[in-house]
Amino acid sequence: MNKKYETLEVSWKQPYTILLVLNRPEHSNAFNTKMAIELSNFFEELVLLKEMCRAIVLTGAGDKAFSAGGDLKERLGMDLKSWQSQHIVFERMINLIIDCEVPIIGAINGAAFGGGCEMVAALDFSYASENATFAQTETKIGIIPGIGGTQNLSRAIGEQRAKELIFSAKPFSAKQALEWGLINEIFPSSTLLAETLKTASIITQNAPIAVKQAKSAIHNGLQMTVAKGMEFELKCYNKTIRTKDRVEGVLAFNEKRAPKFEGK
């Protein structure tokens, strides 16, 4: 992926892994309309890479902020029509992130406030630095989380805790985020990205179709009853047994060697 963006940095850090960096450090990596459009474009064009990309690591530029959420300086003075039009762009952005087939792992390197915290909750899972802080600050400015925060945060940490944090808008630490289930592990700032890329590398060594189908089964199944979820799981399972990767995986196991998965 060689396209140049104004608000993002995109690079291949290792085979099959894309590093996606929110790159507005002078604005705490807050997403303005331009960043939301570029993020949407990135995820729309990702399908063209097919099996080349098997994991994405998402982080923020600098060491102070992952993302401060929507850029309030850009929103200053917006009339209702302009605000709503911009929010449609934000909705498209978060839906493309949620619907992405490829696992997205967050490396939360600082403050994740407002929409930044909503974005963390929308990822498949995240690691955070020791200095990371989180908050759903929307009620302080007269709105509520509007790109999935009331839904994804509640699913990640539970209804009562999410209500407390959203109603109060109070910040919480990386340690609390770990205890409550929003992030999976804490690392020193100096090793956060390397540790996140390490996990991404492990994922990319597994069968990519199987990983995608596992992601689909987990996410979609959780929106269903257990019985319907198990039916959906079986549909995802059946998509994997038809693949060449399934044949290669079983053969490699019996030949006591590492498998060579092609995503086919």
C-alpha cells in the first residue's frame, strides 16, 4: 500500500502486517473530517490487498496521545447541518473499522479520550502503555458517544461500569482499563509497539482465512442467541474446511514442520 495520506502514516512493518498511525500529533491525533475520510479510504482499499495483509496494528503518533477523539476546534461554530454531515463521515469510518475482516490490534500509546476511547472499544483487542489514559468525555460538552461508545464499551467492560464512565465522563487509567477488560495488557512505552507487533506476527503465521472466519464468528455470534451463534459458527467453520490452508495445516502437523499458509 503506497498511497500517501495527510493525516495517516501507513507502512509494512513485517510480512503481512500493516502499521497504521493516526498522524496529527500537534492536535493529539484528534480525527477531523480529513482523517475520517482517509481512514475510510484506507479500509475500503484494504480489500484490494487480499491475502497480503493479515493483521493491522493501529497506534497514534508521538507519545502523549492515541487520539483525543473528534477535533473540537474544527467543530467550533458548526451549524446543525454541518455537524450532522460530518458525523455521517465519522459513522462510515467506525463502521469500516468494525467490519474489517482483518484483525486490528490497538497499541494505545497515550490518551484515548472521547471518540479515541470509542475507537479503542471498536478494535479487536488492544495493548496500552503505562501512561495511557481513557475517558468518554462527551457528556461534558452536551452530547453522548456517537460512534459506538455506548455499545462497544458496554460490551467490553459491562453495562454498569460503562454507565458510570459515560455519565460521569471521568478519566480512568491503563491499569483500570486492564482490570475492566478494555485492554489486554500493559507495557512500558518503550516496548509497547514492539510487543504489539510481536502478537500481530504470531497471528499472521496462522491460516488467514481461519483467522478471519474466527473473527466473524466471535463478533457476529455475540449479537445473537447462543443457538443462533452456534449455527453461525458452523457456517464459518465450513468455509475453512474447503480451503487449501486446511489441507496444508493438517499435512504440516503430521510432517512435523511449520505450515505455509497462502490464504486459499
